[in-house]
Amino acid sequence: MSAGPASPPSPDRLVVAEGFDEPLGRLKQFLAVWIDGSDREIRPVLQWQFLGRSKYFRPATLFACHQAVSDRPIDDAVVRAAAAVEMAHNVSLIVDDILDRSRFRRGVLTVHCRFGQLRALMAAGYVTAAAYELVAADGFAVRRLAELFKRLAVAESLQWRLRRQPLGVEDWRHLAGEDTGTMFETCACLGTRDERLRHFGRLLGIVYHGCDDVGDVRGAVGLGGGGEQDIRDGILTLPAALAIRDPEAALEFRDPSPGGLAVLLRHMESALPAAEDYLDRVAADAEAEAVRVAPRPDGLLRLVRNTRRLSR
């Protein structure tokens, strides 16, 4: 069975194409110094989680939002805010990997498989504290991080409670907006130091989340891996929300039979063109919001278009 279009450029190359290689280099150096100065008991866990595997898409979004509204260079304060966001993102990855029972992330053993669940959870707590410590003198950043962590906790709990319920696309959009969208909202707010690009960030996060959903189905169909956890756990992804409009798919989503996951996956593959069309519309909304709000929207438009390419 075909895996769909050729593989898109990696997120790493897309970020470099945005022209943020220099501030991202400073961010990587900042994180490396922070890890080197961490307690030696936790340091190997942090090195395993942080060094060499991140796409840095969220910091790049923060940098793009900064440049869209300000002619000031990306200074150390902006890099520190990006580091705090990257820390929060990695906390969410550690928890997600434990919840999903994932053995690998981007081809490398997950932290809980490499070091054990207790050390992974303790590392997540350590990183959370470090993120707040990093921006302790910045009340605006502290409030945005607090909002982020609270909304992520609610979104993950809601997503898990609603699993296997045959809900619709608008339900998926709400979940995506409160999960990935919240992270990108935070990047937008920290980049501009106000709320003006918050809605843009939410739309960009929904596009990113949906592209990830579509990419997972393409991987599961074409490569035998990638989207199995969400299908197994009955998580409402965009292709699932579209597929379960069909009664057969809805039944298998709610209560899968022995061969039901394969049936559901076929329905989800059939829903991919509709999912791509939906993401095109959300991406167009994000571009319109960037033009409406930002004095210099070109970087934001490139960011939306590069993000949208991730599922192609």
C-alpha cells in the first residue's frame, strides 16, 4: 500500500530555512551550559532528553513572532524565553512517552525506557522547576508558563477521558488547540511580549498538530509504524474524526474487534485528502491572521507554509 507523497523536508531543515540558525545555536549552547551545571544525579537524564534530538520548532516560532513585531535583534532575554519554552516542551514529551508506553522517540530510546519511569518523572519535575527559575524575574513569562502547564494538564486529561468516543472535527480542533495550540500560543506571546499574536499561535499549533496526525497515519500505512499508539488508545486525531463519520469506522473506534484496528486504519487513510483540505483552510486562516496583526508578517507566512508542508 502506498505511503502517500514523498517524504517532506525534515523539521530541522525547515527551521534552518527560516534563518534562525544563529539564535538557535545560542539556544543550544545555553541549554548545554545549563545541563552541565545541573546536579550530576540528574545530568545524564537531561543530556539524553535534550541534546541532539530536538526539532526546535517552538523556539523558532517564538523568534519569528518576535521579528514580526519588533526591529530589535533576538537578544539574550529572548533566547532565555525560548529556552524556558523548550524546557516545558520536553516535560510534555517525557510525560507523553510514559503515557503512550513509547519505547522510542525519533529513533532513540525514550527517557523512561533508558533510565526508568521514576527517574524520568523526577527529571520532568526538575525541568519544570528549572524553567520557572530561568524566568523568575520576568513576571509576564512566569504567568505564560503557568498558564501553559495548567492548560496542558487539562488538555491531556480531557483527551484521555474522551478516548474511544466518536466525536467530530470541531471536538478534535478544540483538543488540538488546547494541546499543541497552547504551546504555540505561549511562543507567540513570549515572542511579542503581549497578546497580539496569540490567536495566530493557536492556529499555527492546530496546523502543526493536524500535520502530525496525518503524518502518523501515513507512517502507519506505509511503514508499519508511527500512528499505532493513538489508534490503539482511541485518541481523537484529525483523520480519525473524519473517518468515524462512517458507521463502520465509528464502531471500530469505540469498540475495536480483533481485526478492527486495521479496518479503522483503512478508513483513516481514505480520510487523508479531507484532512489535508481541512488543514489548508486552517493554514489560510493563520496566514490571514498574521497579515492582519503583524507589521512584518513575511516570516510568519513562511513559518505557516513550512509547517503545512510537514504532512505532504
